[in-house]
Amino acid sequence: MKFGAAVLRSYEDPFTVEEVMLKEGPAEGEILVRIAGCGMCRTDLAVRGSAGRSPLPAVLGHEGSGIVVETGGTRTGLNVGDHVVLSFDSCGHCHNCMGAAPAYCDSFASLNLFGGRKEKAGRFTDAGGTEMAPRWFGQSSFAEYALVPARNAVRVDPALPLELLGPLGCGFLTGAGAVLNSFGVGPGDTLAVFGAGAVGLAAVMAAHAAGAVTVAVDRHPERLALAERFHALPLHAASAGLPDRIQRLTGGGARYALDTTGSAKLINDALRSLRPNGHLGLVARLHTALPLEPGTLDRGRRISHICEGDAVPGLLIPRLTALWQAERFPFDRLIRTYPLAGINEAEHDCETGRVVKPVLIPEGRER
């Protein structure tokens, strides 16, 4: 089967949209999905900075949504014609997967970042027959089709705008899940969100839906304006006395804080903005040492890393689509669509902050 895909052949060069071949159809427990749309996540772009780790050439993309066109075997739990959102891969049988914590799967890094499933991982080839890297996050959905483990897929209402739903599988899942799952935010709680990108703004929207008072911190005025439209109190990241200002706005300190930036300064500011016994969650990967200033962890304050919003995708994604249908989680307002052939423009706009969440729309026709 031949179809179009965006291929990254080196860590420095642009994506090339070219023909790839799928050598086999779905094996037992897999599905073939015709992609309707795929969000571009900063994790996709971070591959450029990880030379020697994530293998190339590769088809990236891990926020796909689409329609099931073929199933492998009878135990996938899905049918041809089902509309699905694709999320991260997990083994399904380790201690954490069995404990409803698939984001902390023992094989998460191997399955999602560095090589795919061992049994039949890399079945893409390019037009010349060169084998591509194994599936990225079990998907490789910067393409017209994706071959996916069925456990990665969540069935959704066919009345929903399928082409826009892919970011619910990772970026929006992470921000909203941190608020709803990791923190368990409820009415009257207070939250400070550091970084008003796709993850941070999803957290802002989820917090408002949960009835919390939220402060959003960013250095881009246009992002702060967006956060304010989603009912957050905006503060510029360079504001003098930032922790004290958050303490005043939240009546003595935020109960929860979420950092999406990875900035050591802002992480320390976030800790200082917490009330006693407050909880700071980190979602960005740290690339340097994190020196904590004296006093930041006093009085029961704590810090933890949050992966994929502590989500079971099959539970959280339907919750988020229900909130969207109730006009309480308007994630579509963060999205700008691009044709798959415009992937390099989408990457540029994402990196420069011109767009919060690019979504790539394939042609969707088999060649």
C-alpha cells in the first residue's frame, strides 16, 4: 500500500512529503487508520535536538485522528468505520499499565521514542525500498494512513470535527489531565499556569471548567490575551515580584501550579507562589540541572513530574470531547490547520509562536 507522508531524513533538514509504502496490513491487535488530521507537538520537533537517539529517517506525528479502514483480527474492540483519536503507546501488561498508569509504562521510551514494538516495528519503506524508523509513538501519523496498536486508539462520536481532535491524544490531554487527574482541581481551588502554549492553555480551560481560579504566566502578550479570554488572570513572566503577585491574586498562594516551560527561574517562582502544602507539577523535560532556591520547598510544598496528564486516554478523551460539546473546553480555538504539504510552514509558525497548535490535514487519498 502506497500513500503520502512527511519524512524527516536528517535532524537539520526540512521535512519532505513523499510516497511511502506499508509492507503489511494490520497484525493481530492492530488497526489501519485513514488520518483526518494530526497535531504538531513540540515533542515531534524536539527530535531535531536529540541526534543519535530517535532514529531517522522517520515519519513523525503522534496526535492523529481518523477513521478505521482495516482491523487485524477480531479482538481490537474497534470496527471499520469507527472514528478514533490516537494517543501514546504502552505495553498494557507491566505493573504501571495494569495499575491504570499507562503513561508510566516500563517500555514507554522504547515504544514511543526509540524503536517501537519489537515484534513487527518498522514496516514503512520509502519509494526506493529503504526501511524507515519504527513507528513514532506507535503512530507515525504525519501521513495519510497510520498503522496503530488498537490500544492506542479511542473511539469518539462521529458527529465531532474529527480532523481537529488529534491534539486531544497528547498536548491537550497533558494540560487538561494535569489539572483534572494529577491535581484533581475542583470548585474554589487556585492554580497558576506557567507557559501559555498548547499544554498551558489546555490546563487553563480545564481549570475553568472545573471551577478554579487560574493565573496564567507567559512572556508573549498575545498568549496572555488568549489566556484571559479563557478566564485566566494574566501576568507577564517578567513582572516584578511575580510570586508575591500570584500570592495576592490567589488569596494567600496557589494550591496548585503547573510549569510547561522548563525554566529554572520560573520553576522557582512557581514554588514561591504556592500556599503551604501546595503542589507544583512539571510537564516539560529538563535539559539542565534544577537548582532550587532556599525556602521553596518549605511548609509541605512538593514538586513532581507529570507525564501525559496522568491520563488513561480512553477515559479522559471522551471527558474532554463532552466538555467541548458543552462549550466548556473550546480547544478548537487554539488550532490552525495546514495541508500536510505545508508541514515546514507549520513547524516554522509553531517554533516562532505564530500559532498555538498546528494541525496537518492530509489529502487522505490512497495512491
